[in-house]
Amino acid sequence: MTDLTTQERVSQRVPLWRDVVVLKWVTQVFLLIVVLGAMWFLANQAGDNLRARNINTQFDFLERPVDIQLSEGIDTLPNTGGRALWAAMVNTLRLSIAGIFFATLLGVVVGLARLSDNWLVRRLGSIWVETLRNIPLLVQMIFYFSVLTTLPRVGLGTGPINGWLHISNKGISMPRIFIADGFYQWLVVVLLGLIPAWLVRRYRQKIQDQSGKNTSPILWAIGTIGAFALLGLFVHPAFSWLGAVFGGIADLVDSLPNAVPQIGFAALAVGCAAVWIQRFLSDHRSARGHLSLTDDDWFRIAFAAIASLAVVFVVVSWSGLSAWTLNSSRDLFEVLSDKFNVDGAARPFDAMRPDIIQKGKFPNYGKSGLTMSLGFASVFFAVVFYTSAFIGENVRGGILAVPKGQAEAAKAVGLGRGQILRHVVLPQAFRVILPPTGNQYLNLTKNTSLAIAVGMSDIVQVGTTVFNQTGMTLPVVAIWMLFYLSCSLTISVIVNWFNVRMKLVER
């Protein structure tokens, strides 16, 4: 028996039932069909069981009137269930965003205090961390609520700054700065300032690279934007003509047929898939142009193409999506048209002092100031103080993770203590600080659901009232899940983006 040459062995085809590539593809497609079939079967079974028990899972209650009064928010007397849940979502987002911001600032201060050379400052930081993080958050909320309820009643003299800051058993009210009618014209001036700011930063960075001197390109760019913002306070009325432009766009969108958004979404889906496949092939091509792809690479390419075709199918078959897109776009441009069609002398910003009104026997805060109710203030202080203790430990651990030799080398070249901290220690410590701090942001957002204990109208409290009145427990719980999932994914995307930006790039 003669041995086969290499060319002859390669030319022989392997049977399909023994081909590794065929087996991998058949297995993956089969598992995909099994998973989809199982999901379809379970969904049908769940639907049959719910219908057998007369459990309604429709979302029509969002458009039905409800008898709910919120303690605070953009709408304290909502006329529908959907409006009530939306106002509660806004309250939760306000609390979460403000809590994340102030907890981060306070956590950085606490973390630096724990590393201070001053004994008193270091001990205060340790007491803050060890005390607050070991007391349950719910206990802290109830404690702050109890303390606030013991404050004096609302009056003209309640608060450390009479007329500007009021602290009483009705909450805390302070001056409110808000955007006025001329804000959008002023914003156009600021956006135009981004172009020269980018050029200035690029120029200052070039000088720094050539000379080696610190030219502060970021500070110069911020200063340029600030100069345009200051200039915009005087020249912003010149952009009122954009109102007519947005009005014309709204009329144009209103005249478009439903097929236009369908074609646009389909082209966008196919285009994104084509660009991704092109970049994927380019990344796997060698310097000589040779393309080497594994079976998994081919599967990714096929999946991207199939996903784009699935999007095209959904867009074409779902006509309501096109109608909603056209209506929403028209409403958006109409709103922008109204925002720009204002008096030329309108100011971009305005401010209001807190006021006290008395319609009956008891005085109360008016709508002029920025008011924190007892529930909001209790939850806010609790989540900020509680989360700052954990963030402080993250900051301390991240700074200690930087080798001491880095600081000693920076000190040897003449950098001051503040410069060492800003330019050497913190940039390296952020890589250690950011991942656990992102988890604390997620915990803070989810911990706001405890606001029901102090009567704040967050999404959990309002949702509970809605399904008690309408009996739609499962739809309300689904809205809760979708809302908190959206918040968690948003925070994760932002934190991961910063993680990617700060990771070390190996050469």
C-alpha cells in the first residue's frame, strides 16, 4: 500500500458527519432552535395559566384614571396610571443622580481623610466609615426622618439664612436656579464654542509635546467654552431665527409617509452590520492581506448579518413603529420651534428665592424654591452618607494600591504634594477605584426603593398604590424590573466606558 501525498490527502473530502466545522455549526443552530422553542413553550404555558386564573397582564391601566396624590414631583395629582409612574420615575432618578454625585464627592474626601497625616482628620474619617457602613440603611433613613420631624414649624424665621434657606419640619427649601426662555439660544452659542475649544486644546497639547512644559490644554479648552458661555449671555438673541428652521423641519416630517422611517431604519441596520463586518475582516487581515478566520469568526459574521435582517423584518412588519417615530420627531421639532420663538430679551437663566404660603391655618413651602420634602431629605442623606463610607474605602484602597516608588519618583523630580496626587497617584488609583465604585452606584440606585419606609413617592411606593387600585400586579412589577434594569445597564455602560479609557495599553 503506497502512502498518499500531501496534496492527495488534502483533496480527499471528510464526510459531513465527521467534519468538525459542520458539526459545530449544526450543534449551535440546533441549540438555538431548542432555546427559542423552549422560550416560546414557556411563554405560552405562562399565558394559559394566567388566563385560567383570570389574571390580566395588559397595560391598558396606564391610560386609565387613578386616585393618587404624590408627595412631590413634576405632577402631584396625576390623571392616569402611566403619568403617576412617570412622575415617580423622575423622583427616583433625581434622587439617584443627586445621590451618586454627592456621595462621590463626600467619599473622595473621606478616603483622603483616612490617609491624612493629621491624627484628628484620620480618626474622623475612620469613625465615619466604621460607623455609617455598619448601621443598616433603613435604620439611618428612619433616624434622619425622626430628626427632621423635630425641627421647628415653617415660618419666616425658620432656617440659618432667613429668606434664602428654610429648614423646618416640612423639609428644606433653598433658592432654585432654572433655565429660562433664552436658554436654548444661549446653548447654541456654547455648542459653537466647542469647535474653538477643541482647536485650542489641540494647539496647547502640541506645544506641550514639543517643549515638554505643562501648557494645561484641558484648562484652556474649558476656559474657551467659559468665554463663549459668557459671550452667549449677550448675543444669544441672534439665534432666534432657528425657531423658523425647526418649524419647517416639523412640517416636513409631518408630510413624510410611513415608508420613510422604515427605509431609514432598515438601511441603518444593514449599514451598521456591513460596517461591523468590514472592520472585523480588516482586524483579522494580516499585513500582506492574508485573511485568517476561525469557525467562531464566521459564526459572528453570520450572526451579525442575520441580526440585521431580523431588524429589517421587524421594522417592515411593525407599521406602528414608523408612525410613532414620525409623530415623536414632529413633536420634538415643534417643541424646539416653540423654545426658539421667544422674546429676544429673554434671559438664559433665572433664579427664585424660596417662599412660604399660607392658604389655611398652617404655612407651607411654595413652588418658587428648590424644596426637599421630609421623605426626600431623609432618603437623600441616608444613601449619600451610607454610600460615601464605602466609596471612601474604595478611594483609600486604590491610593494604597499605587506603589510608593511612584510618589517618591515624582517628588524627586520636584513635584509638589498636590501635583503628585493629581498627576501621578490618582490617575493610577482610578483603575482600582472605579470598578467597585460602579457597584456602589448600582447599590445606591437600588437602595432608593427603601424610600417607601419614609413616605417618599418613588417608583416602588407609587407602583404599589397603582396595582392595589387596579389589580395589575404583574405589569407594574414588569415596569419596575425594566426601570431598574435600564438604570443598572446605563450605569454599567458609563463605568465600563471609563474603565476602557483608563486601562493600560501594552506595547
